Amino acid sequence: VMVKEEVIRLWRICFQDSEDFIRFYFDKKYREENTLTLSENGQIVSALQMLPYQMTWNGNLIPVSYISGASTLPEARKKGYMSQLLSKAFGVMKNQKIAFSILIPQEDYLYDYYAKTGYVPVFGYTPENYYLPVKYTHKQVEILSSQKCFSSLPELYCYFNRQMLKRPNCVQHTAEDFKIILEDLYLSGGHLILFRHISGEIGGLAFLQPLPDKLHIGELLADSEEEKSALLNTVADQWNKSEIELKTPPRSGHTIRRGMARMIDTLQVLGIYAQTHPHRTILLQLTDEIVPSNSGFYRLKNGSVFRTDSEVQRPDLQLDIRELTQMVFNYPAFISLMLD
């Protein structure tokens, strides 16, 4: 109990979250076995959690670890504690065969901080802002009460999961996660909006957060543009607001960065990369100062990868772990609905 209580105390000091959210997070997401801490004079001064997720990447489902609650007491900062914790976390993840560590920096300046430990910004989203002067309620759209929502969880999750899995480079959620996401949505005054086809099949879901001046949709999944506009119009009509903002997976052009990744299990990642790029033949020299076991020579050939001793010939590419992570993410990734 002590560790959890101390980590909660640290969280309260470092983050501006409501007591409801803190209680909710430590009740639902926190696990001692996923937590690393550093103490000074018998008191925890720095902590982080490693939350397990899966992600679609290059046609595969890969294990990733989301760094949550990375925090250090104000008086203990600038001593390198967080770097030590991250370094330790990478070792734990490597043993668990985690492909990438991922995170969402709370503040913009933290992008530079995390870059020092090997992270690169690969996650983003494209904002869509709608102005709907004509609003109407579509008869196949329903605003779910929390009671109704939780009684039809399996059906809702089935649709949600099927749509999410279609997205390339996208963090996925288990049924348990989905339940927590919905609990968090209702806890913070949000709503789940549902489109149902005449056949009874679900055709779209929107996760809505009404704001004072506009409507914010954190996630919208729909069979086509038709269901999407039915959801948008109904929401605008029901809340009598013409402005809706929506976060969608990144498209070429306008992308706002929202998160970083760091490669952990190099052989696993390069194995998948080689498999999906069978015509690339590369001798790669990699350096990773924080996870030295990643450093060395890798040969990609005919869809497979193997480690090799330093070769007589010059490598085609000499990259550090950040450059390699950037290279394998040739398309921006998407992270949504995390409890951030």
C-alpha cells in the first residue's frame, strides 16, 4: 500500500488532475508491477508507470508500452532521476520483448527532454473543425445513457475494435480498456453517440465532450461519410451548437504532433520492417547509448534480418536509435482515447 500511496502523493503534486480522475486512474489503471520508483532518504521522489498496449504497425499487431505518470518532486528535479528511471524501464521492456515505448509529453518543452533518451515524435492527428449552420437529429442516431452504454458493452466494443484495427500505426485497446475509456468519458461529463442501421447493426460511434463554446469529439468511427454526418448533425442539434472539433488520424498535409515513440526490441522491429520491405538490402550500423545491447550491425536481406559482427565492408547506414525509429515510421502514427 505504501508505494501506491506515495505515488498518488507525487501525482497530486506534479499534475493538475481532479481528485475524481486520480482516484479513477489509481483504481483502474495503476498496477504496482508496472511501476518504477526512485527514493531519496526513504521517500519516493520520482516515479513512472509502464502500461501495456498493442499497436497496429506494418500490418502486424505489436506490443508497446505507454509511459504514464512520469513525475519527479520539484525539489528533486535536475538530478537525472527521470533519465535513470527511463533507462531502467527500457531494460524491463526489452526483457518483455516490447517493440516500442510510447508516450504523450504533457508540455511542449518535454519533446526535447524525451528526445535525449531516444524518443522521436511519430504520433500525430489531423484536426477537423466543422461549422454546421443546418442542424437536425437523425432518427438512427441515439445518445446513450451510461446505463444503456454499459449494458451493451460487448456489442459496442466489437464495432469499436473492428474499426480501430483497420487503422495503420494505431494504438489499440482491449475490451477492459474500452470499458475504462467509457467510464472516464461519462465521469468527465461526456457522452457516447451511436448510429444504428435499420438492420440493427452499429454503423458509427462518436465520443463527445461538450465544451462551453463548442463540441469536442475525441474519436469518431463510422462506416462511411453518411453515418459520420448523421452523427455530427445530431450532436450539433441536440446540444444546439454549430461548432464541432474532431481529432482524426493523421493525413498527409496538416498534422499536429501528439506523442513519441522509442524503439526497444530492435530485432523484432527490424524483422517486421524487413518482412514488409523484402526488396531492401541494407547493412546497418546502429548505436543506442541507453540500451547498449541494441548497438551493433544488422543485415536486412530478402525479407529477414540478422545481427552480424562488425563487417569488413562499410555499412550502408549508420544510425542512432532515434534516426532508426524515425526511419521505420515512414507514416505518422495515431494514439487516441488514452487516459491522458
